Amino acid sequence: MVKKAVLAGGTGFIGKYVQQQLEKRGYQVEIIARRAPAIKWNDHAGMVQALENAEMVINLAGKTVNCRYNEENKQEIIQSRLGTTKLLGDAIQACDSPPPLWINASTATIYRHAEDRPMTEADGEIGTGFSVDVATKWEKSFFRFSLKQTRQVALRTAIVLGPNGGVATPYKNLVMFGLGGSQGDGKQMFSWIHIEDLFQIILFLQEHEELEGVFNCSSPHPVPNYRLMQTLRSKLHRPLGLSAPAPLLELGAVFLQTETELILKSRWVLPERLQQAGYTFQYPTIGQAVDAIY
């Protein structure tokens, strides 16, 4: 019998990588997304059919937060997460043989701006503001389901680094055009994870049937922003790079239709539960990740 996995919201940078890697391992991957040929979100029967007898479902759906936080975008960011999570949960409940594992995306942005100490699942402090509100509502909508046959895991994922997409490309462009200095004061912590470790964590969680709940999905060695930029400049052979003070970033964010929070918030997150469970990172340091990507 062919192994089957369901990938919801699987058309982006992370989804395409996960699909490719699952298919290499012999999985038939069913995609749920907004547009055909994927199973569409309003096709309840199609979703139930895809989920029947699947080994796992991974939900990555949600509008990008790389936009201005006006009211229209805020509503779309929230509803694209809460709505799809509910639709997926309803479909799982309708299955005769539901997947034994449901992994739902969450975000490390749920924690407060932290320059004083790292945040773990046990002692991390939930922050305030729109992005935190999105994350808390998202997790609440996920864990509102109580599924007897399906284990639930929320991955509080840090910035994902990998080749051929994601933030690695704009960071490379900044360095190559001589703008690879610190952003803001450069002291804000940068929590990240290599995309291959993200995929391996999915397999690890599938294998360890005793694991459920919330997990920080991030490298064990976050770095301050200035160290990140130093590492990138060294790898790309650009010894110098202009820094960008916060007011300049604010102006640029308006021009680029994004928010400075994505750069200036200090995300200091540690994967305590994963390490306690025995997961070993393939790319634990930023140097190893950058070498692999570039």
C-alpha cells in the first residue's frame, strides 16, 4: 500500500521542499490549497478523501506576514490561519481512518521581544501586539479540536533558511549590494532553522508517538543580528556592508510594503523540548547553515 501524506497550504517555499522530500521517501503527497490542481479548501469531501488513511497531515496554510499591517491585511492574515485550521479539523473529524498525526504551523513570534534571556516552551513569555495575537488565536483554534485518534503538534517555527527561496535570497541581495551591515542596533536576536532540519523534525515527530503539544522549531544557537550579517558577508566575500538604522528601515518598510517587526523584533527561542526528546540538529550553527545554503 502506498504511503500517503497530506500537505495543506503546500505551494510555498517550505511546502514545496517538504513535498519534494516526502516524495523522495515514497510518499504520495496530496495538496490542499486555494487553487487547482490542488484540492480546494471548499471541497470538504475531497479533503476527507485525501485524509483517509494518510500517515500524517501538515498544515502550512496562511497569508504571508510580509506585508503592511493595515486592517484588510490583518483580517486576511488571521482568517487564512484560523479558517483553514478549522476546515482541516472538521475534515479530520469526518474521517473513518484519520491520520494519526496532525502538525500545524505556528510561529516563534508568539514570544515577547527578548534581549535578556531565551524563550523555551516551559518558561517563554507570550508577547503583545498583532503578530502575537495571530499566533495565540491560531494555536487556540488548533487545540480546540480534541481528536482521539490524531496526535496534535504545533510547531512554533523560527525564520526558515534554505536554498532557492525564503529570506535567504533577500539577505544575499543586501550583502551583494553593499547593504550587509547590521539592521537597527544589531543586538536583536535572530532565531532561525535550516529547512532540512524543519523537515527532519517532522519525521522525528512522526516516529516518536509519545510527543504532542507545542514545540519550538528553531536552531539551538540563535545569533544577534550583527553576527548573522557578519557571517553572511564572510561567506559572500563582502568584508564591508552599510548598516541600516531603525528610522531608515521604517521608511524602507513603507516603500517595500512590509513591516520592520520582521527584522527588528528580537526572537530568542530555544528548542528545549526537541532536544530533551533526543532530536539532533543537522545544521545547529548559523555558519553551517550559511555554508549549506550559499
